[in-house]
Amino acid sequence: MKLLITGATGKVGSNLIRRLSLSPRPDLIIRALCHNRALPAAPGLEVVKGTISDRDTVERAMDGVSHVVHLATCKEIPELVMDVTVKGLFWLTEAFRASPTAKQFILIGGDASVGHFFYDHGAPVTETTPHRAYPGCYALSKVLEETLLQQTHIQYGLNVSCLRAPWIMEKDDFRYSLSFGDDVFGGPDWKTLVPPEIAERCRKEGTIPLLLDAHGRPLKRNFVHVDDLVDAILAPLFVYCAFQDATTVRRASRSSNPVSLSGLSPERPLFPSPCSDRLAPAAAQLRQRLLQPALAEARRRWRLLQPGFSVARSGRRTVVQPRIHR
């Protein structure tokens, strides 16, 4: 088994390689496609350097590969996003369908492809919810990559699937996502949404922002811990035969947040994926900080909507249980 991992130096890719190295398999060779960053040498690890938008690089990376986990992506960078997420994926699937050794292709997508909390879907979000990109090139790229992958199955019958994940967290990411300082992780950039003097006071006092939805209610955002996402990726790689439909994982509790496995091929096995709750260590501190008076001045209303997720199908089957809870 030769596994190609794109985006191998990123958050998910590096954790996936680390997990595989903890329980080495004699029949497994990992090939990492790396662009700007490098990986240290390790037994059973091969590295191909180059950009995913280059066809020759992709064909070198795909040579002799049996399984692909496609993690390479691009955020809100219009100059790069189509080269990485559309052109790169196209070269990968072209090489995959031409390869005599290729067996399985897994794309790690994102819930931005369905406009998770931007649109009122009128019903819980499921694997069959239509694609609806919110403004910006990142969400559009998530729609295009899932569509491209789906069409390769329709055209050529390729064994492909998409593991659609929400916001991926590890370490102190959640804490920094609520910062009024320059160390904010992700978006929005809170300090730009209030007057500078309020932002500075909130930063010094450790006040966190409260994001409200279109109805004035605190917005619930969906997270998955990177360890749980890695569990979900490993399940279909090493246990090849299971059931033949798409699923969303059963919730571990009422406040758990699901990751859905989008079924793009009715012919190949699919696995339920794990979910993760909000990161635990900061929970007590956050509850205390929410009581600070400065929060009222920092509050901002957004036209965002609470996304609901259907987990009816996954209630019947579970392969991977989440390990990271509130």
C-alpha cells in the first residue's frame, strides 16, 4: 500500500503522518507532496517536492500510489485558489484514473461548500444538501472541488469520496479564535469590528466576543478536533469493506458537532466520521470571561444563521467515536 498525502505539512497532514508513524505497518509507504515546507526524513516516508498545480509534479507523486488523501487547499487568496483547489485536483484525478495501481481517493472537504451558517437551509443540513457557496473564493473552491470529484465518478466510475469537515482545531486554536489581539486565529478579526480603544481594553482584560446570529442569539459554530478527523480518515483506509452509503456521525452528546462523509460514489464503501465538541481546557475560563462588562460594548450583530445537522442515518451505525470532548 502506497499512500499519497497532499498538504502533508499542514495541520491535518502532519498529524495524519504522525499517527501513522506511531503504529507503523510493514506494507505501508507514505508519499508526501510538499511545496513550501519540508518534512524530516523518516522510515517509510517519501517526499515529492513541487506544486500541485504542475501536472508533471502530480504525475511523479502519483507514480505507484494505491491510496490518496487530498488535503491541499487554499484560503482567501484569489491569486492561488483556483490553481490549488481546481487545477491541482484535476491533475490528481487525471493521474488517478490513468494509474494501474490506484484504488481509493479521499478528499477532505469543508462545510463551507453548503454555506453552513450563512444561508437558511430550511431544514437540517445533510449529505444531500445542495452546494451553496457564501461570498469569497474559499467557499467557492470547496463547492468546485466536491463537484469535480463527483463528476469524475460519474464520468469514469472512480472510487472516490469526500470527508466534509467543519472548522479544524488543535492546541490553543479555540482560545486564539476569540482574541481581540493580533494573535487571533481564523476569522473574523475581532479588533477591526469595534473602536480601537474598546478592542485594546478587551485585549488587556481577556474579554471574549459574542457572535450573534440573525435573530440575536449566540451563534453555535461547528468544530472538529484534528485527532478525531484523523481517526475518520484512517477508518476507510485500513478497514476497506463496510456499508455502502454516506453518513453523518452520531452525536456523542446534544452539543456535539458532526462531520459528514459525503457519498460521491454509490459503488464504494463509506464510513461514518467522528465529531468533536468545543475544546475542553478553556471552557471554564470562557464562561467566566463572558460575564465581564466590556463584552456588551464589543458585541456585534451578524446576519448569520444557526446550522442544524441531521444525524438520523448515523444513529444506526458508528465506526469511529470522538475522543475529544467538552
